[in-house]
Amino acid sequence: MADERNDVLLDLRDVRVRFPGPKAVYPVDGVSLDIRPGETLGLVGESGSGKSMTSLAIMGLIAKQGGAVTGGNIYFKGRDLLALSDREMMDVRGREISMIFQEPMTSLNPVYTIGDQIVEAIRAHALPEGGRMPKRQAWDRAVEMLARVGIPSPEKRASSWPHLLSGGMRQRAMIAMALSLDPELLIADEPTTALDVTIQAQILELIGELKAARRMSVLLITHNLGIVAEIADRVAVMYTGRILEIAPTVDLFRRPLHPYTRGLMESIPRMDRTVKELAAIPGMVPPIDALPPGCAFSPRCPLAEARCRQAVPPLEDAGNGHKSRCLRWRDLVADKGGAA
Amino acid sequence: MNILAVFARRKIALFGLAVIGVMLAFAIFAPLIATMDPQEMNPVDKLTPPNGIYLFGTDNFGRDIFSRVVYGARASLLGSTGVILFSMTLGVLTGVVAGYFRRVEPWLMRLVDVLMAFPPLLLALVLVSILGRGMINVIVAVGATYLTRTTRIVYGLTLKVREEAYVEAAVSSGAKVRDIILRHLLPNMMSPIIVQATFTFAFSLLDMAALDFLGLGIPPSIPSWGNMLSEGRMYITRAPWLLTFPGMCIVLTVLAFNLAGDVLRDRLDPHFRSRIEGV
Amino acid sequence: MIAYICRRFLSMIPSLFLASVIVFSFIHFIPGDPAQVMLGDQATPERVQQLRESMGLDRPLYVQYAKWIGGVLRGDMGQSIFFHKPVLDVIADRAETSLLIAVFSMILIIVVGVPIGILSAVRCNSRLDQLFSGASMFFASIPTFWLGLNLMLLFAVTLKWLPTSGFPSIVESGDWSNLRYLVLPCITLAAPNSALIIRLTRSSMLDVARADYVKTAWAKGLSEGSVTMRHIFRNSLISVVSALGFTFVALLAGTVVTETVFSLPGVGRLVVESLLRRDYPTIQGVILIVAFVYMLVNLLVDLSFAILDPRIRYS
């Protein structure tokens, strides 16, 4: 097939997701991004930007939500996931690509013990030589994983029910479960949003350690720029289903080349400056079924021109792995903005 | 929100509405629609199958079944309306009181729980024995069995709505209890209550027909679908049409209300959906 | 856990007392005099009064209640005025029929209702689901007596496959083929109740399917069967078991109509007949026992929640 790159683990090309309704909507509208082995890609955006949908598309779970992937390819280790059968995709989930979610309090089944749920994840996938891992062995592996994520007394915890653990512990258990089969890609959808700040730091640190130890890639979805600055190698910024900017992290923060990204950074309160008012991006995110013509951000953009409204701007290469969907990105190169 | 538009989305619901319309027409315009006097006996023509004159045939007394069915709609619709008025007003009252006033709550709910330990039909039977036969008594008897169920449901709803932020806001701004109930609690419980009323209408119709069938409901002098089935039972082999038409009417009417309740419930906040006892 | 069970049992006692008071008062509000009913219209007032005194009907109500409840606590529910036998015996005679009907109907309901409910939820909004929904709604709207009569007309009268009415005892005759007398009544009862269970199972499962842990289950790569049964259905069990418990009790004593249609010697008909005959002790006895069974079943259902949901165990 076309130029599937071998140095890339996950390669999304122009992926589109459609949801039917009185008016069909496209929560993911032509998204292209790639993740290399061992790298952490941060996917940033406000609620409704399509970041969670993108992750569900990668996992093949869009149909479960009532939608369909209508365009593009998702190459993972050379195979197009969209071309796989249900059975094949089922095998990929949990084994090659794992996902953890936002709400640890409700993401674990309340009627089974933690250990049982991890064992279930392990035994759902056949061993390379055929057959399933024996229960005893799977249980041991579950305990081992719980220890690996820093849960004290892992044997006891494995026999506990989820409701007896704190939020932070549950999220660790979720991570243990997700990594139990050594996936090459971990998708973390807002993993720390529901946790206390101190626990947040611990969880992020944990993900970082595990990733380094296993040479795993991470797709970190969040609306929090601070987190992304800490642990992502590259960042993609999403808005109304499209990627507006993608760049190595340091580059993005030092020299954002899209007015939206700038707006996001400027609205972060800073301790080293005194300001009269908190800066906010004027206007509101347009509803997905009523997008403005051309660049979806143009109504709120200080740099908008007539040509911005004519057609959706393409993602242009600004050099050094930095891409922007703003027609006027060159004007921003000169202007010293950003959060560095 | 346009009710008609809601119903139009599901074709089958329109069918239900049509049935309800027909039955309402029967009930209200009975003297105009019925072809004959429902009580008039023509012993000569007894037990004739449906034909040109007697659209649904005649019964063992030679009475026109079509006319009796039309008039029967009155009894059934009136009865069910009475039941929902009775059980819903009292049920909402007691449910809200139990849910809002903590002091009363344990006693009231224990009483309700105990009353619900008796199978509804048996309870209705006992009440009819005490009160005697007749439309009002049947309404009260059957209404009482739905009263407890409604109280339970409204109690549950009140508990839920009571915890909402706007109620807390009203309480802390010193609103009077009466205002809180009337302006915050009740309006937010209206939709599930209306849906519940629809289902109660449907099921109470079945219950009252059952009482009639047992000979313990409306006196036989008033034509009702249940009574007709009770009388026609003996002729099941000779003249099955005695049973078909009143039976179909019951089924269609109950089905129509169940459909309506279902459609209305689909529009409800999932919050409330699980609290409704329906089909 | 044991403490929880004990507490629940103990809390049943005041409820039972309340129930007995309610039963007693209701019955004694029924107009009409049992003595008069027994002796008929021809009896002289003196004879009626004599009979009343001998039955203890002239004593004040609270005395009568005390006598009755005292007896109940000793296991004696009094004598049936009509049958001249202990009430417990009268009820025992009818218990066989009602128990068998309840049990077999329940089996039908569970076997038909639950799987169809699950299937409807899994294939939500498909043709199959719409078909089942329509059928459920239809069967939930049919009056049991009409369904019974029609079934009787078709299977017993026209096709002559099954008997029309009555039920010779199995316990006495030892003849299990007598179960065929219960086939039509059980189907009649199972139909509307299955419909309700189908709807309930379906909606319960659809609610649970939206939970976060179900998303996790899919993300783990579990098969559709695993997710459906081990995660969705397992967490819907509480609602389903609750509804089934309620259904069972309704089947025990609320089947008056079906018993009437098929002329079955069950508990429901006993109540109706006793009401007409003003046989106070029997009515009281039956209703009290039914209330007791209801509370017991409720208790068992609640206890099952503790087994089904670990979060409930520690309260």
C-alpha cells in the first residue's frame, strides 16, 4: 500500500468520524497525527474538541457509541486498523493498544475484585503458542502488576473490591490492568483530571516510569497545558474535530504558531506577571453541528482575514516538525508570544 | 415541546393516539354512535353472529353488542379517570409529605410498605366487600391499591429532587416550605408523574375489568366491558363473539395508553426513567 | 452480616403486627353477619344471636382481635366458619395448587423473559428488538381472563389437547400427569408477567451499558458475550431479581381471575368465596399469611442484594 512509514508506531491519516442525527456531525474531521515508538504525544483541546473521539476511533469503539469512521486510515505497526475484522480488533485492544479513562471511581466493575478484573483482561487474549494463560499464573501476574504500579500489599489489594480503594489507588489499578499485557501504545484519556493535584503528579510520574521501562508510547489526552508541558515529547492541539497545530513540546510553548494555541497559553494565569484581568479567548466554541465556514476558529481570532473564511486551511509545515493550520503562521513566527 | 411531534416520530404511537381518540369518542358521544339502546332486549334475536343490523352480534338477552361496547367505553374510561384522580392526588400528597418531612417519613412509609404486602387485587376485593358494589366504590377500591404504589414512587422522586442544588438554594434563602414544594419540588416531578399516571390508567382499566369479570365490580345493569366478558363466558363455544369484541376493546385501549406512556417516558430525563413502574 | 439478617427479621415483626391489625379491622368492617349468612334468611333472631354468642362475635372488637392474634402466635388460626375445619387446614388444601402454579409460572417467566430481555438490549433498536417490544407491550395489555378464555377455547375446546378446567391433586393421587391441567393457567399467567420482565431487563441493561466500567471492559478487548453477561447483565441482576421476587408473590395469591377462569382450587378463589360467605377467620388467615410470605420474600430479595453487590455487604 501507500508509504507506511516503518519508524512510526501509530499513523492516523485524515481520519473522519461521523455521527448520524437530524444533521450529521463530524466530531473528528480529517485528523492526521503520528506517534513514534517510545514517544509521548499530548493531545490537547477543550471539551468537545474531538480528542476523546479520536482515541475511540483508534480503539475501534466508535460503532459502540453509535457512530462510524467514514474516512482515512489508522496504521498501527503497518496494519490499517480500520480494515481489521471485529475479532482481530478485539485482540488488538488490551494487548497491543490499551486505554485508561478519566473516572477511576466508576471505571472498575464494582462486583468483581481488582485481581479478577486484571485476570480477565489477561485471559481474554490467547497466548502466542495458543490457549489461555492458566488462572493461577494470570493471578500472579496481576499481583505483580499491582506491585509495579506502586500499590502497597498487592496480594491483599488484588482480593479487594474497587469501592474499598481511593481514587488514586484505583487509577493505579487501572494502569496495572492496562499494562498487564505489555501494550506498545497506551492511550490515557484525561487520567488525572478527576484526581487531587498531589495524586496527579504521582500518576504522571508513574506513567513516565513505566513508559521508559517498557519503551511504550503514550497518547496523552488532556485539556491541561501544564501536564503536557511536563511530560509530552510532542503536542497536537485540537479544535472542533481538527488538528490546528502540532509540534515538539518546547517549540510549541516557545513559539506557538496558531492564534488558538496562543490564546490558550495566554489564558493561563502566571505568577511572574501582575495583570488586571485574566485573559480569555473571546466568544465560545461553536457547536459541532453549526461550524463556521472555513477556519472554525476565525470568528474568535484576532488575526482573521477574509481568506480564512473561504476554505478550511490546510495543515502547513513550518519546519522542524512544526505544523500549523493557520494561514498567517508566518506572521506569528516573528511575533514573540508564547509561554516560554 | 410539541406533543404531537413527539408522537409523530413513532408511527405506532400515532396508532395508539387514534385508538384513544376512538374510545373517547365512544365514551362521550355514545348515544350518537350506538345504533341501539344497550339495554334493549330482543329475545327473538338472541345469540346472533355479527351481521348488518347487529354489527357485533347479540348476546344471550338479545342485546346489541356493538351498542353495549360503545357504552362500555364510558364505564371503563370513567373508572380509570376516577382512579388516576383519586390515587394520583392523594398519592402525590402523601409521597411528597413522606419524602420531605423527616419526622413523618418512617411511620408513613412503614404503613405504605405493609399495605403493599397485600396483593392489589385481593386488597381491592376486600375493599369492595366493605364498600359494596357501584362505580364510586370500585374507583375507591382500585384507587387505593394504586395509591400506595404512587406514594412509593413519588416518595422516591421527592427524595431525589430534594437533593438538587436549586432546592438547597431555595431553603437557604429562607423560602417557605409551601413555596418550596409547590414551586421547586412539584414542577420538577411533573413529567415522571404524568407518565406514571398514564401507566396507572392502563393497568387500572385491566384491574377494574377483572373485578367486573368476577362479578364484584360495577353492577351488571351498567354495560361495561368486564361485565360483558363475565356474562359471555358461558357461551364461549356457542357464541365466541360475545367475548371477542369487549376483549379487543380492553386490549386496544390498554395498549394505547401503555404506548402513550412509553413514548412519554422516552422523552424523560434518564434520571427519572428508572423510577417509573410501567411496561 | 448475620447481624444484618437478624435486624431485618426483627423489623419484620412490627410490620406483621401492623398488618394483622389492618387485616382484622378491614375484615370486620365488611357489612354482614357471618352467623346470619350461615343460618340463612329463615333463621330466627334468637338462633342467630345464639350462634353469634357461641362464635364469640358479640364480644368487643379488641377482645376478638386479642383472641385471634393470641391463637395465631400459638399456631392456631381459628376455625373456618364455612368449612368447620381449622383455617390452616383449609389453606393447606389449596396451597398445593397455588404453589405449583406460582413455581411453574415463574420458571416460564424466567426462562422466557430474561433471555429475551437480554437479547433485546444487545440488539437494541433492531428489527428483532422492535418485534419483541411490540409483542411485550401487547401481552402486557391483555386482561388475563381474556387470554385464558381464548387459550382455553383454542387448546382445550377446539384442539382438545389439554383439559379445560379443574385440577385433581397430585399430592393425593401421586399422578404427575395431572400437571397438564396447569399448562394453560401457567401460560396465561406467564404471558403478561414475562412481558414486564422483558421490558425491565432490557431497560436495566441499557442503563448499565452506559456505565464507565463497561467502556473499560470493551477497551480491554473482551468479547461481546463477556461484556454482555459478565459486566452488563451481572450489574442488572439486582433490578431483575427484585422484580422477580415481587412477581412471585403476586403469583401466589393474586391469581384469582385465572383460578376462576380455569376453576382451579387455589388460594385466590378461597379468598373470594370466603369474602362472599363472610368467613372471617379464613379471610384473615389467608391474607395474613400472604402478607407474611410477601415480607419474607422481600427480605430474601434484599439479602440477595448483599450477595450480588459487594458494596452493600458492609452496611
